[in-house]
Amino acid sequence: MQQETSNLLRVEFYPTVDDYVYVAAKINDRVPSTPFSIYAFHIFALINLVLFPAFLWYSDQFLLGTFVFMLNVSFVILYLPRVNKSAYKEYYEQLLGNIETKIAIVELLPEGLQYLHDGVETFYPWKKFT
């Protein structure tokens, strides 16, 4: 199938591992977790964020309870997302190696989006996008 280049929108760039990490993190945010993992995380958060500091406050350890509470909140807000991203980054670095030296091409076609990189061609029809 021959396409006229004047009707195509085409972008060429050098992808990085960080690009793959960003996409993987966005996809992970959209995929629902299993009920077991959700319940396990909620129980973990309840014990560490609420019950343990409450126990310390009840034991007249107000300063230590407040410190533990703030430490746990900062861990959940700041550290957990970075752990996930670093795991993605390590995975893609092992899987893809040095991909920054190979150009990638993205073309917007009337039928969908076409991605070409390192001899691999991928096509996504428009109905797959939300």
C-alpha cells in the first residue's frame, strides 16, 4: 500500500529507556489491580499509617507516633512510585539495551498509528485508542 507523504504526519526521534518507563507507568495506572493486591496494600497501609502511630500515641509516645506517621505518609507518597519506576527502568534497560542510537518513526495514518523502530513495525488502529 503506497501512501503519499504529503498526507502523513510523521515524527522521527531517538527513544530512550525513560520513554518506555513513562508509557509503562501510564499503562499500569490504567489497568485495574487484582482484589488480593488491593486488599493486601490497604491492610498494610492501615497498620502502618494508622494503627501503629495510634498505638504509640496511646502509649504516651506522641512525638515518636507523629514521626512514624509522617515517615509512613512520606514513604507512601514519595518512595513507592519511585520504586515502581526504577523497577520498570531496570527491566527495560536489560530488555532493550542501548536503544538511543536507533531512530524511531511514528506515522499518523488514516487507519491508525504506525511505529517503526529497530526493524520492528507496530500498527495500532484508531479504535484501540481512548
